[in-house]
Amino acid sequence: MAHRRTKPENQKRTYGVLVGRIKDGQMDPEGKSPHYEIWIQAQRDYRIAVNVQSQDGSDVLVYYNPDFSNPTKLDLPKLASGPAQFAPLRTGADGEGLDYLRDKIFPLDEMHDIPPEGSGITLANLLDGQIERAKADEESVVIALGQFFSDPGSDKTFGFSPECGVHDIHMMQGNSGAFAGDNRVNGDGALFIRFKGGETIALFTRFTIQDIETNDATGDPTSLA
């Protein structure tokens, strides 16, 4: 589930929101990582890595809304009109971030499996279409909730330097086993693209192995209590 990258194990993890303009987007060009990569320009260059397929064999469930009107507790219109930058957000019981299970942002039972690639409706071609639309709209803004990363050298997808961006653009609770350390509340990932006039598309994802009944303090599955 996590985007595998080289970094010290004790490196501080920073959850937050990235606001900026879309420069380009594509599936991981080398096919080594099941992510759709989006190049964002804010006060610097960033890459958003969106999971379109699990690395552990579980399915990715998606809720996609092409006309999303819920402002969320973060106030999407205000974020879209604010500075283009990454800003950290507090997680935990009193956190500032999104929470799929507590915020009632969208109906959880309407999340469905969408293939990452293929000839029909896929997550990759769905994102391709919205990326091209955003590139043609000078007033479009992307808002991504996720985990900040920074690696030495140039970005391996788009070539800018230094390499940095946001990943874990998915639910970050209800995990067990190797990913239990990712759990938290008020710290879920999501992707929004807001177009001229305020029309907003929203993408929320989670993995089938993630429990949707979690502890209010830690985000751990209640079945483990």
C-alpha cells in the first residue's frame, strides 16, 4: 500500500495538503510502481503519487465524483483560492485532516473496484482525461491530501529537482500486519481538482484489506481491541 521509496526509517512523516497547478500526469513510466503520477507546480515542483493498484494483492476501491459539492471540514473553495503550497495538518483525535469514516464525506458503500489499466473504464484513463482538462483550464487547482516525501536527486518521473511530493493518497486507517504503523484518524488521503466556476472532481480510495470499523483514537481496527 505505501509508496516504497528510499528514506531513513526514522524520518519524520508529515501529513498535509498540497495546493497547486497541474503540469502533467501519467502512469508510472517504468511500470515498477502501481501509481498514477501527477506533476504539480506550486512554490516549487511536486509529484503526487496516486495508488491505482495494491502492492500486496488486495483490490483498490474507489469513490469518484465528477461534481463533488461537499466543502469538507477543510473548506475546499478556501484552499483553492489560497496559496499554492504544501501545508502540514495535525492528525489524531483532534486532527485537522480528512477522515473517511467520521466526516461523512461520501457514502462508503459506493466505493467500487475500478481496474488500474485496460481497454474499458479504468482509473488511469479516468485520471488522464481530468489531467488534460486541468492543463487546458488556467484557473484549475489541484488539492491533494497525503504524506509529504522528499528524496535526493531528480524526480524519476518528470525530471525536476529536488524530488519531492505527496503520496499515500488513500485511507490511512484500518490496517493490520505490516501496515498497522500507518494507522491514524483525521489523516486520510484524497485528490480533488477544482475547475473554473467551482466544479470539482473528487477521488477517494482505500484497500479491501482495510477495516472500516476503527478505534477513534488510533485508527486501528476495532477487531484488534
